[in-house]
Amino acid sequence: MTIAKPTARDAAPVRPMWKVLLLRPELMTFALLVLGLFGASALSPYFLDLAYILDSFTLSAEFAMVALILTMIIIAGEIDLSPASNMALSACLFAYAQAAGIPMPVAICIGLAAGLAMGALNAFMVIALQLPSIIVTIGTLILYRGLAQVIAGDKSIRVPEWFIGINNYLVLGMPSTVLMFLILSLVLGLVLGVTVFGRQIYLIGTNEIAARHAGIRTRRIKTLLFLMMGLASAFAGLLTASRLGSVRYDLGLGGELQMVLMAMLGGTYIFGGRGTILGTFLAAWLLVVASTGMTVANLLPAVQLTVLGVLLIVSIIATNAIYSRTQR
Amino acid sequence: MTAAVLSARGIGKSFAAVEVLRGVDLDLMPGEIHALVGENGAGKSTFAKILAGVHRPSTGGLSMAGQSVEVSSPNVAQKLGITLIHQEPISFPDLSVAENLVLGRMGGGWLQRVPWARLTSDARGIMAQLGVQIDVTRQMRGLSIADQQMVEIARALASDSRVIIMDEPTAPLTPKETATLFMIARRLRDEGRTLIFISHRLEEVRALCDRITVFRDGNKVMTDHVANLTDADIIRAMIGRPLKEYMHKVGSVIGEVALKVQGLTLPGVFRDISFEVRKGEIVGLGGLVGAGRTDVARALFGVAPAATGVVMVNGQAVSIAEPSQAIGLGLAFVPEDRAVAGIFRSLSVEQNISAAVPGKISRWGVISRKLEKAMAEAQVQRLSIRLAALRQPIGELSGGNQQKAILARWLLTDPQVLILDEPTRGIDIGVKAEFYDMIGALAVNGCAILLISSELPELLALCDRVLVMAEGRLTADLDRSVATQETIMQAAVPRSGVAA
Amino acid sequence: MRALLLRREAGIFVMIVLFCLAVGLYKPQFLTLNSLRIILLLTPLILIAAMGQMLVLVARHVDLSIGSMLGFSAMVTGMMFKFLPEIWWPLGFVLAIGTGTILGLINGVLVTLFRLPAIIVTLGTLNLYRGMTYIISDAKQIDRQFVPSALKSMSQTSPIFGIPWIIFISLGIAALTYAFVMHTAVGRQIFALGSNPVAAPLRGINVTKVTLLVFAISGALSGLAGIMYASRWGFVNPSNTGAGFEFQVIAAVVIGGVSINGGSGTVLGTVLGVLLLGCVAAALPLLGIPGTTQNAIYGGVILVALLIDRAVRQQGLKTLSSRVAA
């Protein structure tokens, strides 16, 4: 190689590879996960039982799936706080439709289409109208949940017996929703990690203007991401309906916190351009271990809420610190 | 001889490892208009910012009327009576003009009452003193740049500044507005204030200033009375060596029309732009900042498309609404502001180089790291980009090498038409020379090049033809044989010439 | 632009009048003094917190945690009443406002010191403060008998015209806010900061201090709203008190014309925005529309306000570009 030798004025010296790897936030997530498992197994021997953990994971699998796509949206420099409300509204529409006698397959399609439409509304406001996604999706967070409340009132809507309990089906020895999460993680991990589409998401999140100048269809890609988000939320809503056996307007209430938390704990950079599916994947398990551990330790749900809130803030501070060290 | 109002001794400044200013001594006298001139990156703006407390000097110090002073922030500078007026005036668009005048200077505690009536009448008084008609109770939002500058000048008067620094104030102004500005500047000088006028337009310096200081490569070259110097003296001091030493045009074969533009118009920005660029030809686009040059380039590339007009690439009429379409047609665009529209700071050099050619580094949409690395490495060698490793973030490279990487990105697209917007801004002289060689080599290979530049020597040395824009219109199309600094500037300031 | 804002305020006022007339035509009892009383009683808590949220938005941030700050402050105060029944009850105000101020400062510190986006910080503290409310209360409600009757009667008894005390307090807060933002140096600095955050430090504005201040005020006013809640409803519940309150407040503030892009917003507009929401909330039961539609309305209102904000901005741009062209 005949690359000219740089002087100090031309470029900073390169950081050794081990340092680059060590400073990755995913490593922090992984370390915390191992630590959490040790701590939790000291609390209860159940934690060494894989089946127990897998079973606990079904409670968060729906959020975790949506969090994967949320990760991609945050990397692209946007945010979506509405998916939990989207889950509720699409599930309510689905439940309402089938309760009104519409055949199940059609009702399911209605639910999914509604989710897609909600994603489209977010995309329209953010991309076509150029409004900040952070405020738009607070608005739709309230709107979608409110519409779910209008549809379902304070009642819960039953779903047919056969539709209930998809999380209890075991495929390859694990609950089906957990398997779905694994597959989705793998697929999205590859999409984000090795495809042109994934690369362009990073480019957009790092510098959207430069990305557009480099010929990247920034609007198209971001629209696609919001649509994916809508569809995934609706799908997660239906899965939740199946797990719970009935639908109320407060389905998935507060889920946005958990999803954002999974992305942040996994080292996704809140200002875009950095983050991985692997990080969010690990963070989802970390969160499940933590919250199950807290339940086993008989902590009130409210205390758990406090812990989640603290975790969210600590994880962003930690991630920011790591990135600012590597950014110089 | 009267005592200096502000003296600089041995001022030096380094950013990171790069020394941008070395041992500058300067005495500013009361009642003078003092020009700071020099090429881009010569250090004149950095020096001005040190005077105004925006930067702290790495070495040396300032004194006012014999007393050593520590200008640690813009606010301190303001209290000492030094005001810097930025080229893009600082304004708080939601606040009233009167408030903008006093913001940050209101003393007292937090709950200090705002004396609205006094503010308003004081502001009116100052505006009257300046002889400008701006309603001080209106919001800043919507004021023209010229009016915003007036507000900044009024602000300097409101704090009774003795030293007022103007950083290229005339760049965005119309000739008429420039004339008003000069009139006011003279009046302020006659009141005994000191004005520092940063510019690289010698005609303006000559028309307005009493003394001149020339900077080159971070050094003060000379200070003298303007009247003692000819333009040639000043230019020689700025450049330091004959242009030909580092600029030369390689003869290339000029072929068919590659890019043809007819009647391109974007209302309020530019009107009726028509020109053509042939294969192997380097066409310069000159004019003042804000004349609409960058806007035309952005329109051609689909960043902000024009409303009407015809663009033809290789004889085919095309419509370009997105940069991706432009790239598909063989256009490439190195934008003016590297940090904003060029680099992906935290991403690796190779990712930066490959950003515009996803198809070349992937199979079935899957990126091949091997292909990407090989491709980036080839470009790094071709353009001799100096870096420590391909995987290091591009933000860790020097400005010149970042710019080379951007150029590498576009060379990978095999462009037939290359648009360069101020490609050598803020780049070391040495790297500049490399750039000129590269541009020449591209033309020899048959690439049509549109070069936007504010540096006249650059346009004159490199281009086969020079187009000039003023106020959104194309005002001249000069062949290499007739293009001079004078003809270009005349076309760039069409209406009344230089305000006197 | 100022004219546009004025037009905006006039617009909200006209909307209030038209809305009331329309509902009144359908249900005449809506236009009675009694229903005015109902409307006014719906608004004080929102109005107080809206003043704080307005300042936060003007400074280009947002505070999602106000409902939880309200709940926590109310709970702390309620517990003081419960465990120290002999205490002089107005001390409750001091405690509630003080608690809220501390919570708000925590938000502010996280935003300024760690340079985190306010929306994520306050999404975290929204849950954090709510969880803390459960913890300190052991998930138990403070029942009516513990809330001092003098405090409760502030929501019923009136110094004049049969209008209860809490309405005067909330209007007083609005007046104070007006004086603060229009007539004090630091009040103007909030607007300057939101108007041009990059240039603000160049003008000697201490960005950290101003940001801390707006979050502290938002917390303090949420705390005040917390004790008012105890007065208005006579109890404090760890899960209900203040839940979803942020939505109502943000909806009121943005419909009142406070720009989400910072730098602009008026007290009068915000007051009118709160009133409009109050009218809607009061009309729903009369019209036989179930209360479950309220959240959908808040969400819709925020989106519509965003669209209006955008339209106003575009109009501003248009007048600007036409001037350039001329």
C-alpha cells in the first residue's frame, strides 16, 4: 500500500481496533445483561431455567418487536412515540370489527390496515409537512389512544377462543412470539447491518442534508420506516390481544416508555446515526430479566416504573458519554 | 500621533494542532476606518473574532488605551466598547427591534423591570441618529439583511462602542444599501470611533478605508495607508507569489455541449439563467455571495428545483426534482458547505467515499465490505488523501482531506458534468494546488465542469469562460481572453458600480 | 407577525364564542351562569400548569412530566396533612410548590447538564415521579377526611361574585406570568433563547440558568396545581391524580398559539386556549357525548394546532420572500 503518510495536521491518529470495540455501547448492555442474570439467579433459582425466562419474555415480546423498528427510526434521526397507542387502536378496531360479526380474517386485515394508516398519518405530518416528529407523535400518541377509548369505551371486547393464547404455542421449544422476535431481530439486524437500505438509514441519521446531496431518497426511506412502524405496531397489537384474550383501550398503555428504553439501553444514539439491532435485542432481554427479577423480589409495579424511568435517563447519559468519547 | 484605542501584541491562535494566526501586532487609532484584507483562511476573521472576544488568543494580548485587557467573551468585549457585526447579523426574530438593540446589556438582577418606554424612545433616537427608517417596535422577523445590519450598528451605538468591527458587511447588500452603509460608517468615523472593515473587495477598501492591514497564511504582512498603495501592491501582499506558481490550465479538447440551461427561473431567487458547458470545458461562475450562484447549482442538481426553465444534459431535455435523478444523469455536485451538506462526520472515510454509489459496492442490495474497501482505497491513492486508516471517522481528517474525500465520492459516479461550489474554501494553499491539478485533469478527460468561486484569481487561472451573476441574473459571459478581475467585478456589481 | 399573533388570539376568542353559541342553540342551558361556573371550575389547574408549559415551549423544550409532578407534590402535601393534622394548613402551599420546584429542577439539570432532549428526559421522569408517588404513599389514597376543610372550601367559597378562590389564584398566576414575561429582563431572555438559541450565549444570555429556570417554574406551578387538586377534588390518589394532565395542558398551550418552534407565545393566547378546552369539556356531557372522547379531542387539537402553527409560519415566509423578490 502506498497511501501517503499523514502528518498531525492531516488526520488524527487512528484508534486501535480493540478500543473501538470496547467502547461500543452494546458491550455495556451485554455486561449489564450478564450481571442482571447473576443477580436475578441469586434471587431465585428459576432464572437459571431457560423456559422460565422465555416465558417471562412473552410479556414484553410485542413491545420488543416494535422497539426493533423504533431503533431504525431513531437511527434515521426521527422518533415515534405513538406505537403503543397504535397497538391499542388497531387492536380495538380489530376486536370491534370481529365483535360486530365481520369474519376474523377480514377483521385482522382491518387491524393491520389501521396500523398502516396510522403510520402513514405520522409519515405525512413528519415528512410531507416537515413537522418535528417528536411533537407530532406526542399528538398522535394521545389521538390514537383517545380514538381507541372512543371505540371501546371502558369495556373490554372479547376475542374468539381460538384466537387466544398465541404466546402459549411452543415452536422449537419456545413460545411463538419469542421466536417471532428472534426472527425479526435477525432479519432487521441483517437489513440494517449489511444492506444498502440499512447503510442509507445511518447516512440519513448522521447528516440528512448530506445524504440527500449524495442522492439518497431520504423522504422515501423515512416514509417507509414510519409505515413499517405502523404495520409492526398493529401486528404487535393483535399479538397482545391474543395473549390477553380481550381488548381494552388501555392495551399497551405506557409501552412507549419501554420501547424507547429498549432502544436507549441498547445504545441507540438519541440524536441519530448510531445504534444497532443487536443492542436493542440485548436490551430487550436485559429489561425482561430486570423486570422479572423485580417481580420475583416482590417489588411493586410502581417501584418498577421508577426503576424504568431511572434506567431510561441513566442509559441515555451513558450512551451519550460513550459516543462523545469516540467523537472527539 | 494620537494614542491607539486598541492594540494587539503578538496575537497567535491555534485550533487543535493547526496554527491559524501567528504573532500579529496592530494598533488601531481613534477616528479611522481600518481594512483587514487577505485570502480566505488568511486569518483576518480569526483576528477580528479575537478582538471581539469570540475566540481567546493562544498567545499575546490586547490593550486598550495603554491598559492591558482580557477580552474573555463577546459580552466583555461589548462592555469594553468593542462590537463585532457578523456578516449574517445575529437577530432574535421573535423580539422587537428595540429589544434586539439592548438584549444582554440590561443591567440589574433577573427580575429587573424592562423599561419599555425608555427602550423604545432610546431606540428611536439611535435610529434617527443613523438616519435610517426602521420601526423599532416591529419584530425583527422579516427585516432585510441590510436593515438587520443597521440594527446591529445601532446596537453598537447604543452601547457606545468605540471599536466597531464589520465582517464582510457588504457581501449580501445591494449597491444602494452599500452606499448607505458607507455613509454611516464615515459619519461614525468622524465622531472619533474606530471601524474595522473586513473585505476582499479592493474597490470598497479604497473607497472607504484610511489604513489597511494585509494578512497571509496567518501572518500580518503589512499595515499602511491605503493611499500609499496600488491595487497591485495589495494583491501581491495578499498572494505573496505570482499566481502561476500554483495554478495552471492544462489544455483540453473542448467537445460537445454537455449541459445546457435555458431560462431557468426560481422566483425571488434567480431569473432567466441560460448558459452551456461543453465537454472538457471549465466554466467559472462568479459573483458576490448571495447573487444566486449556489441556488442555480442547487436547482440544477435537484436539491431545490427551479420553477421554470429547460435543462438539457447531452442534448436531452431532462427534469430533475431530486439529487438522485441528477446523479443518474451523470451530474455531480460538491456543495459549498462541507460540514452541512458534504460529510457524514461520525462515519468512516470509506463510508463517506462510497455514499453516492450504493450500486457499485453491493450485490442484490447487500453491501460487500471488500468491494467498498477496495474502491475507497483506490480513490484514496488516486487523490492522495492523507489519513491514518480508512475506518477512521472522516471528522478526524483535516479540511482539505475531507474535501478530497467528497470529491472522491463524486468521481466514483463517473460524472459527465461536475459542479463545484467553492471547492477550495478554507483549504491550505498546498492542497489547493492539488485540487487545481485534479480539476484540470478531469477536464482533460472530457468532464464538463462548472466552477463556482468567489476567488477571482482561481476563476481567472482555471476557467475557459467565466459567467457572472448579480442579484439573481446572469450579467456576463466572459471568454478567458477578456476576463479580468475588473470585468468580473463590474458584472458582479451591475447597477451603480462600487458605492462611493 | 405581531398582527398575525393578535389575529390568532382574536381567532381563538371567536372560536370560543361560536362554539358556545352553537352548543347554546342546541342546549340552551349551556349559556347559563351555572354552566359558566362549571367551565371556570374545569380550568384553574390547567391554566396554572399551562403558564409553566408555555415558558418551557417558548424556550424550545417540552415538559411531559407535569402530571406526575402534580401527583407527587399533591401526595407529599396530602401526607403532611394526614400525618401532621395539627399543622397550619397554608404550609401545604409552601410544601407543594417547593416539591414541584425540586422535581422541575431535576428535569432542568438533566436537560442542561447532560444535554439530553427534554422530551426523553421528561418521558423518563414522567414515569419516575409517578412511581415515586406510589412508593411514598404505599399506593394508598389520601382520603377526604385528611384534606383540611379550609383548603377544600377554597374551591367552593368565594370572595366576590360567587367565583371561588381557586379561579382567582389561577388568574393571579396568569397575571404574574404576564408581568414576568413582558416586563422582566429574564422573562425576555426566555423568548430570546427560544428565538435564536445559537446566538443567545453571544448576547450574554446564560442558557443554563434560563433553561433551569423554565423547568423549575414548570415544576413549581405543577406543584401549585397539585395542592389545588387536593382543594378541588378533596383527595389525592397515587394513580389518578394528574394522570394524563400533560396532554390537556399541552393541547391548551399549543391551541393558544405558543409555537412549538420556540420563541413565541402569549399569556392571553394561552388563557384563551385553556378556556376553549374548558368549554369543550363542559359541553361534552350536555351534548350526550361520552367523556371517553376527551383524549381523542386533545390529540386532535394538538395536531390541528401544529398545522395552524405551520400555516402561520409559511405565511410569514411568504411575506418575507415576496419582499425579497420586490
